Amino acid sequence: MLTTIDLGMAIIIIIFFVTIMTSIMYNIYISQTEAKRTATALNYAVDVFEYIAEIPYNSVQTETLFSSIDTINISNIETGDNFTTGNINGYNFRLEIEDPYGDDMIKLITLTINYKITAKREESIKLQRIKQLPFDEN
């Protein structure tokens, strides 16, 4: 025969177990979401850098770069003096191209991608690449 104390203890143990399991499942979900979002952001970055590697040195310009990439469709493109921003499916891109030495021989390309993991948590990936003027064009 169950007493009130036995029943109360069983309910407390079940509540404790359910709370722990819910917490573990939520953390697994957040980890999986973060891994998927980061992998997608890195795939976009690879597409951008592969495109930059294929085009001639003089074609690397912030004004036209995002709109020229065939593999991704970036919307809300805004261009400044040496940067371009855009968005695709919740991933915010910022592409900066600068001439670090002022001799127009090297372009430093910085790609920053911001994306949300949860409503309150945002992550960022920042990658850089150098594009050099080929020796035969000097």
C-alpha cells in the first residue's frame, strides 16, 4: 500500500529526472543548431573566397563582388567606400577590401559573417584572404 509520503517522494524523483532530461535535450538541440549554422556560414564563406580566387585581380571590388557570385543569392546589398554588406537567409555578410600597403599590389579581403544561434545568442565568423597582383601584370 502506498502512503502519501511514498507517493510524494516518487513525484519529486520524477520531476527531478524530467528536469535533468529536459536540460540535457535542450543543450543537445542548441549544440546541433550551432553546428549546422556554423557549417552553413563556412560554406557561404568558401563560396565567396573561391569566387575571389577565380576572378582577375582588378575585378576584386566591393561594389560588384556580391552581386557577381552565382552560387549564393545575397539580398539587401549596401556598398560603402571600402565595404559591402548583404544578407542571405539570416546570415549577415560584410566584405571589406583594403590595400594595406598603399601600393595597389596586394588586396586584403576580410569577410565577416554574423548569424544567430538562438534569439538572444549571435555568433560571428571572420575570415581573411590576400589577393596579389600577378607578377606578369606589373
